[in-house]
Amino acid sequence: MTTEQIWSIKNGAYLYIMGIVVAIFVLAQSLIFLTRAWKRGKEIGLSTDKMKSAAVSSATFSIVPSIPIVLSLLTLAATLGVPYAWTRLTVIGSMIYEVTAAEAVASAGNISGDLSVFSAAMWVMAIGILIGPIFNIFFLKKYQGAIKKLREKNTAWAEVLIAALFMGMIAALGSKEMAKGGVALLTLFSGALLMGVFGLIINLTRAKWLENFALPLSMIGAIALSVLYVSLGMA
Amino acid sequence: MNKQTKPILSEYEYRTHRLGRISTLIGLLLILSIPLFFCVIYDVIPNWTAFFQGALKIVPMFYAVGIIEIINYAPMLGAGGTYLAFITGNLTNMKIPAAQVGLDRAGVETTSEQGEIISTISVAVSTIVTDVIIIIGMLLVIPLTRWINSVPVLQQVFDLSEGYVISALFGALGVVFISRNWKLSVAPLVCMLALFIFLPGAVSNGTIGALSIPIAALIAAFAARFMFNKGWLVKKEKAERK
């Protein structure tokens, strides 16, 4: 089989159809969870305003971090073809995982020119990341029960603990960016500074509408500044 | 009602788990069916050497990290959010911050039923937004590739592992959450900064990178417990009431 034939299979109808099926599944799953939660929220007296503001802030926040995912699609598509790269990024996959998996398989054979190696890569990518969903099917209910018990025993501590876990994540990923120095450090501080300025504006002017956009605007501003820093040769 | 017989999970949560389990199972079967039918349709037998070589490199590390991740992240996402997020991925750079931003905006407690609902809404909305953007991106993939690749600065800035989107994200996000809970941030920040500064190789090491999050979470949790016991984390409103 020639490389061209393999390339046309990788970009063929079957993988596109499966990609569409996966995308429909993911969107349907999200919509079902969303409508259920919304209904339940109303039942227990959560105001529509609160739910709306959570939805709007989550939506506006999610736009900017989606850009690198779209761009990683371009990188992955070069090896995997467009539809499977798309499918992988729609489900669990992350760019770093997919590239690591593809490289691990590629070191054993020609992923671009041999369909048997490509199918091996597909299997490794699918199997390598199943632990999260498998855990959820068997153990999440028990685990959530344990978390709830902790909350009933000591609500204040449960809240502090979860805030601390999130802080750990911010500290680990933020420190890594800071330690890189150069443009990464400058961009991080630019994002922080812009967010601080937005916070001040919101507090001073009571511009409530700005709250949903402060985070994405700070990120866009910091990314725009990073373009400037790179152009000025600060990397 | 006797306290001991009171069910831990509410009816809504039971149903969430049932729906979560069924939809996760469907998702898993779907993910596995793609390579399976690919092999059947195109009459391909996977190269087993490549498969085992790849699987051996990937599975032990990603499975170990995966279990730590779920234990660490599930409390922040709630039940519905966890089922959704672990099918769609992009946890640290998208789903967890989205859930926390949603909770913060709605002003509800993470562990309450209201928190469960708000985080489910946030993660679901975030998933829909990302998927729609990826679909748009795919349709625009070719012109976009040419444009980004023709501008080296943009290529550099938007690179996922070496670019600066994550720096911008955690700078802005850091200010929001550290200003709320600065005491909780001191211990993990100091330890992680020390790790990455004094062990420069750690920044580019995938294993240390993946493990640094649960380690920082553990440090943050221990420090939080210490401060909580000492009474240093009294909530603002309580302090004001006093």
C-alpha cells in the first residue's frame, strides 16, 4: 500500500463518520447533564441568575484555552490524519498525551507508511487513557460518598480542603510557568496584572457585566503581550 | 429519621451516578470501537510489536497518574462534573478552572448540592464550547494552519507545551483565587517554586510535571489542615460577625 493510499484511508469516510458519532455523543452527554442539573437547580431553589452566571462565565472562560487545542489538531493531523486527530481531542485525549502515545508507537515502526503501525497507535491511544472512565464506572460513587460524609462531619474543613487541592494545582502549574522565566514569566505576570486591574475597575465602577469577561480578556491581553515580548526577542 | 439510616447520597445524586456510569460505559465502548472497526473494515492486523512497545511506555505511567488525578480532581468537580470531564479531557487547562470559576461566580459552596449542580453546569457548558470550537477549527483547519505556520511568533505563542497560553491562564486565574485564599497558596507556591527553580530539569520532565500537581495538592492540604486547626482560616464573614 502506498503512502498516498494510507493517507486517504486516514482521511477517509469511516474515520470521519466515527468522529461525528463521537462528537454527537459528547455533545449529547453534556446537554443531558446540563438540562438535568438545571432542572434540579430550580427544584432546590438555585436562582436562574446564579446558574446563568455560572454558565456564561464557564463559556467565556473556555474560549481562550480552546485555541491551543484547535492548533494542536493541526500538529496531530499531520501524523494521524484530520478525523482521528479530531476524535482524539474531542474525547479524553490531550495534545501531550496523544503526541507521547504516537511517538511511543512510532519508535517501533513507520506510523505514516504502514497501516498496521497506525492501527497499533490507534489502539494504544484508546487504551492508554481509559483508567479515568474505568475508575468512574466502578469507584466514583463510593468515593463521592466518602467526600460527602466528610462534608457532613465537618463542612468548614471540607470546603477548605477542596480550596487547598485547587490551590495546589494552581501552585504547581503556575510555578512551572514562573520557573521557565523569560516570556512565560512575563506573560504570567501580565495576566495577573490585567486581572488585578479588571478587579479594581469592577470594584470601583460596580460594572457587574464585566465580571464574566475579565478572565478571558485578561488572558487575551496577556497572550497579545506575549506576542510583543517574543517579537522583542525577550524569549 | 435515625441518623445512621439516612442515605449519604440524595436521589438526584444516585441518578447522576447511574447516568454517569451508563454514559461513561457507552463512551468507553465508542472509543474502543473506532480502532476495532477500523481493523475490520480495512482488514488490518495491528503491528503487535509496535502496540506492546507503545503500550508499555504509556500505560504504567498514565494509569498511575490517572488514578492520582481522579482522587485529586473529583472533589473539585463533583459527581456530574467528574463523569463529564473524564470523558472529554483537558482537566487542568479547562474543566477544573471552568468549574471553579462557575462556583466562584455563583457564590455557592463546592461540597453542597448547589455546588454539585453549578459545577455540572460549568463543565457541561465548557465541554460544549470547546467541542464547537474544535469543529469550527477543523473546518478551518487548512487556511488556519497556513496562517499560523506563516507567522513564527504566533506558532511559538500558541504551542501547547512550549507556548504561553497556559502562562496567561494561570496568571489571571492565580490572582482571582489567591486573592480569595492567599493563606492556602503560600506553602504549595513556595515548595513548587523551590522545586522548579532548584531542579531546572523538572520543568521539562513529563513525569515530574504530572506528579507535581498531586504533590502540591498534598502539601496544600497538610498546610491547610495545620492552619485550620490553629484557627487561622476563619471565614471572613464569621470574623466580621465577631
